[in-house]
Amino acid sequence: MDGIHDLGGKEGYGPVPVTEGDAPFAHDWEQRMWGLAREGICPSMTIDWFRHGLELMVPGDYLTFSYFQKWATNYLMLMVDAGQITLEELERGYVLEPADPARTKTVDQIVEQVRRACTDFSVPEETPAHFAVGDTVRTLRQINHNHTRLPAYARDCVGEVIAHHGSHLFPDEGAHDRHVGQHLYTVSFSAQELWGDDANPRDTVTLELWESYLVPA
Amino acid sequence: MSTFDSKHAAHLHRHIHSHVPSDPALRVKALESLAVEKGLISSETIDAWVEAYSEHIGPMRGAKVVARAWVDPGFKTRLLADATEAIKEFGFEGNATGHLKAVENTDAQHNMVVCTLCSCYPFSILGMSPAWYKSAAYRARAVREPRTVLAEFGVNLPEEVAVRVWDSTAELRYLVVPQRPAGTDDWDEDRLSGIVTRNSMIGTDRVLKAGGA
């Protein structure tokens, strides 16, 4: 979707908060939000449904909320959507019929759980790849998927395939719980192709792009 | 079960926007209370996650990997060929590093990593990302004016050094391997890992300092 999240190349955001934004967490509640998210409190979602949920936030909130504030809001939505909590429970702040408490994990168990979360997003290749390393490709100008990973700034642009990764789960479908694979490539674009002749001719931007985002150039 | 229905999700977001206090601390508190009461997590487990990411999982892991690449050419070859496999030698594989690629800075090229669409980051090897990495300013500007952004980090790159910005649009994650600074020839791996900064592994720091480490 052409949403507020698609920030690449947008202007007017001012300086990067290099010093004041050096720490990963500024408040205790941000760390707790991170822990809640890592533990997988909405087990029926997919990673791309999570990302799509963020994209569907009220646009003004998306731009003014901090990262973990967005996450908290998105998880409330995701859990109501999944039927895990009701809007009434959310507005009341507690549940009427508590479940059995969850088992507590140790730090060592968490560290091991992170190690085991090394997820492979590749899928068996069912069709031959249309492109190869060295090919010149053009990205689509329009894409009308609810969720997509082709940013607006890189549409209708010509680049060079610099890597082929086999088939990976296609996020545009994964956002809707459909697990299908598509060939994935790393495509390099010159900064001048993306931003015009004033850009340094040596500079490049690379993106990972799925096959259906691309046509031969 | 999630509905995976975009219109329904947007409707719920508008409802939450209008009916739930926006104070983030309150929203997280509500989320934690509801998740605990539903038996999805215990508050002590959240404490354990906080400790895991402050004490065990962080940029010190990436620094160890970079230091080994500097002293062990065989490891460096394996790291650049398949970083996901190479970091298993440390047990650092895991969340968001199932498809990890290491990219090496040279005299002629500087690498810099961003995620313009969300804030993808290689958590199991660099820990939680700094707030600036998740800021709208960095996400918007890193791809368009990387040299200006680098200057804000104190990195003034000569015109003749190419910048390659890696926008993490898929499940590939990137680890920048900075250049080993001069004057560290007799340093061991442990001492070297002490001078590898987190920002240098994201690509917003370039010339590491041998002094004072």
C-alpha cells in the first residue's frame, strides 16, 4: 500500500537524532514492549501481517508515535483482530475470566530461544528464475497489493541484478497468510537513476526485490 | 486466529485511536496486563527478556565476529560467503539472522544499512537497534542523501569513495565489516573487538580508533 510507512526518499524530517537517539531504549516500558513482542503473544500472525498492521495505523499516529509506541498500538490491534482479547476488555483494562498463568522462563532459556529462532524464509524453487546476476531489470511503476516490499522511491527504475537468493516467501501474500515462494534478487540502482544527476555517480542503493516486482529492461 | 483482513485491521486501529488513551506507558501496561491474565506470558519472563537483551545479546556479539574476521582470513572468507553459517561458530545465530550477509568496507567503498519500510535489523548479532535507526529522519534520508546523513554522524566521506546503501526490504539482514585500523597489528582478537563500534557495523561510523581501547 502507498502508506505513510513508505519513508524512503521523503523530505522534511530534519536531522537524524544521532546523540539523543543513541540508546535502543529510552523508557522501561519500551523494554517491556520488546519482551512482550519477542515472546510471541499473538501466535497466529505472520511477520508480514505484523508489518502490514503497522502500515494500517492512523497515519498521524504513525508519524508522531515512537517505535515502541507504534508496536504497543499494533499489538493491541493484532490481539483484538485475532480474537485473543475483546475491545471491551481493552477499554476495561482487565479480563473477566483469567486463564492459567504462563510458565516463567529463565534468562538462559530466553537466550537459547533467540538462537533457535534462526528462521529460514527460503522455499523450494518451483519455477525457473527469470533473471540472472548481471541482468538489467526495471521495477513496476504500479503495485496494488495491500502489503508490498517495493518502496515508492524505487518504482519504474532500472537496476542491475547483483545476487539471486532462490525462492523466498512472498510478503505480499504472506501478509494474508498465504505461504507462496517467489524468486528473490538483490538489485542495485545507481543513485543518479533514483535521485537525478546531482547524485554522486559512484553511489548505489540496493534492494531485495521479488520476481513479480521486475520486468526485463 | 488473525483475520488477515486489511480493512478490518484499519477499522480496529481507528477504534483504538479514538477509544484507548494514547499514553504509551499505559498502552504497554494494558497490553502486559491482558497478556498475563490470558496466560500468554508471565511478567517475570518479560524481565528475563529485558535482561537477555541488556546483558547477553547486543553489539558485543557483532564486534567479536568482526574482530575474528580481521585476524583469521579463513573465517573472513566464510563470513563473507555465508554469514548465517559463519556466526554459528559463535552460537550467535537466531532472531532476524536466518539470512545474514556481511559486506566489507574498502578504501573505495563504504557500506551503510537502512530499512526504509519498517526498521529491520539483525537482532541476534547486534541486539536492539538504536532509536536513530528507527527514526523517520534516518529511514527517509539514508537512501537519498547518505553522505549528508554520514556527516551528521561525523563521517566525512571523500567524493571518490563510493557509498552503497543496503535497504533491507526482504528477510536478508546486513552486517557491515569495518576496516581494521592501523596500529593494531599486534592486537589480539579480544582487544580488537573492544574498538568495533555498533554504528560501524550499521555503516554510520567508518574510521575506528585504535587509541584509548
